[in-house]
Amino acid sequence: MKKELILVLNCGSSSVKFSIIDPIEEITYIDGIIETINNITSLKIQDFINNKKLFKKFDKIDSYKQLIILIFDILHDKYKNYLNNIIGIGHRVVHGGKNLKKSMIINSSVLLEIQKSSVFAPLHNPFHLLAINIALKKILKLAKVNVAVFDTAFHHTIPKESFLYAIPYYFYSDHSIRRYGAHGINHFYVTKKCSFFLKKSINQLNVISCHLGSGSSITAVVNGKSVDTSMGLTPLEGLVMGTRCGDIDPSIIFYMIKELGISLDKAQKILTKYSGVLGISSISNDFRELEEKYNVNKKAKLSIDIFCHRVAKYICGYSSLMCGRLDAVIFTGGIGENSSFIRQKIIDKLSLIGCFIDSKNNLNNNKKTIFINSIKSIPILVISANENQIIAKETYNLIK
Ligand code: ADP
């Protein structure tokens, strides 16, 4: 029987990731990434079926449009067998705004809503729109089966007491200002995986999911549904991140502008691009580098300590939302999956909520899902992020 495959496009602000996935068997055929670093554009594709890798370098490609077109051209030239079996294209979309609460087959009104939500995700939604428009034209026979899967959708179950800001109500009712959250596709994916590993129905599962990467967020999940999350109207709120400040007193912005004469644009840049662990350490936004310098550089140490403090504070705060039973804490994302050092520092602060680490298992970083809790602890799991599996499945379910 002919395989039915889904092409997934995951467009970030500086790279495009893509996969071809069998959504039924949950098998990834290929994974690819194209990105431009230091004036060189590189394309990497791993073909898991034939166990082959492709690596190509190009002179810097500035235009995002060209990057996407290149992906389609390469797929057409080198992976035609797979391309012929594709029955739909799933697009990760960071912000679905107030109205797009679940995955949608893309039509003109969905495109309009994604465009309207760009104001809340200016570094992402415009790129998604570009990719969608190219995909619609490049594979015409699939033009009616492009699906948008939203990072905000999982968080639409959050109740009002959590998603509303304590500012005049009309900012919500008239201007849609509320907490939307992010990373929802992966928070859902790891929750599902956790339900599998704990052999417990997702509808009865209470977990705290920690997605720690260059952008980081924590989600409280009760009975399989998101009930609170640390990112807000935009991905700037919440944890300390690579370059983003996370929670701050809003008066800091007034002070910067009124007392220090900093322009609004500059203040925005400072809080999004020059803050977080980069801002504190003045060294790097890369946690690997900060970890290396932890014992020899005071600011590297301070930046990691502040990061871990904030994560632990959120986890313990969210434990109060678990209706009396926390089934597991999950670590995912580049830092959550790879840094045993940071996991240890965070978990050491969680004894009050029954989390204790098994240091040996924690160090056993073999990229497989692992339990890193000790016997007396509630389960603590490390689960690799995999948004594309969920996007493929949602796409398949919608178009079949
Ligand atoms: P994104 O949010 O862009 O998807 P990732 O989830 O891939 O990012 O996470 C990137 C972050 O993960 C970077 O800050 C990087 O330093 C960190 N990271 C990756 N591997 C390690 C490691 N072994 N130790 C510490 N940090 C790591």
C-alpha cells in the first residue's frame, strides 16, 4: 500500500526545519535544517530510511523566500520518492491569537487571522505566512491540504484567572491582551509521551512541563490540559532566557525611557536581545559556554544561578495548581534535554514538592527518555522535544 506522508515546515526567525513523517507509524523519514550563520548558508538533511546524510553549503542567502524555495527544490531533486507520497503539509505557527484555538486547514480567513496575530509574534508569524504562501504555490496539488498547527492552541484551556492580566478589562475585551503562552506543541507532545511512560491516561495526568531552550517556558498541566504557562502575551514573559528578560517589574521600562532617556525601540531591543543570561553574564546566551565558566567566572555563575532560581520558583508555584497530585516533572528543550548540570541545580531546590534526583541517572545523558528521579521521589523525566510528530499527526487527522 502506498505510504501516506506529511511534510512539516517549522520556520523560525533564523532557520527553517523540515521533516517528512509517516504520521500513523510515527516514523520520521527525513529531518532537515537550513540556516545562515556567519555569511554561509548551510543545508543538512538526514535520511533515516536510507541512513544517508546530505550536507550542502551556499553563499549567504539573505532572502527567507529563497531559503524556502531551496527546500522545495532539493526535495524535488533528491527526495522525489518521498515527495510523491506526501498528502499534506503541516506548518508550525507560533501565534494563533484569540480566535485560532486549534489546528486549521489553511484558507484565506485563517491566513488573515495569522496575519493579524503577527503583532504578537513579529519575529515568527510573518515568516510562517511567507512559507505557507510558497508551499501553496509550489505543490499545487496539495494547496487544499496545508494545515496550520499553533503553539498557542494547547494553552486555550487556561482559565481566566490565569490568562488575564490585572489591567483594565477592556484591554482584554477590546484589544485581546491576555496570556497566550508558547511552546504549546511541545508541551503537549511531552505530556503525551509522559502518559505513555507512566502508563497513565493523559486525561488523568497532572504534570509540570519545563521546556528549557534558547526560549524557555513552563506549563502546568492538569488532567492533560494546560492550566497555566509562564510565557504571556508574547514569548518575553516568564523565565530568564538566553537573551530575553522574562518577568520584570514593568516600571523598569518607564524608568529606562523617562529617567535614562532610552528610546522605546532601544528598550524593546534591550529586553528581547540583550537581556537574559547574556545580559547578566556579558559573556554568552549559550548555556554550554556559561556552564564551562561557572566555576571561574562570577557572572557566568550568577546568570545560571538566577536562571535556575526562576525555574524552581515557577515549578513550585505551579505545584499549587495540581489539585493535590503532581504525577511528574518533565525536562525538555536544548537545555532541559542536554544539561545534567542545570537539571541538578534546579531539582536540588524542589525537595519540598517531593522531587529528588538520582545523580547517576541524571548524568547518563544518552538522549533517550530517562527517569532521573531517585526512589523516594515523584517521577522526573527527560523527554526530547519533537514538535514535528504532533504537527504531522494533527495535519493527517484534519485532512483525512
Ligand atoms: P530553541 O529554543 O531555539 O529551539 P533549543 O531548544 O535547541 O533552542 O535550545 C538551545 C539552547 O540549548 C542553547 O542555549 C544551548 O546553549 C542549550 N544547550 C544545548 N546543548 C546543551 C548542553 N549540552 N548543555 C547546556 N546547554 C545546552
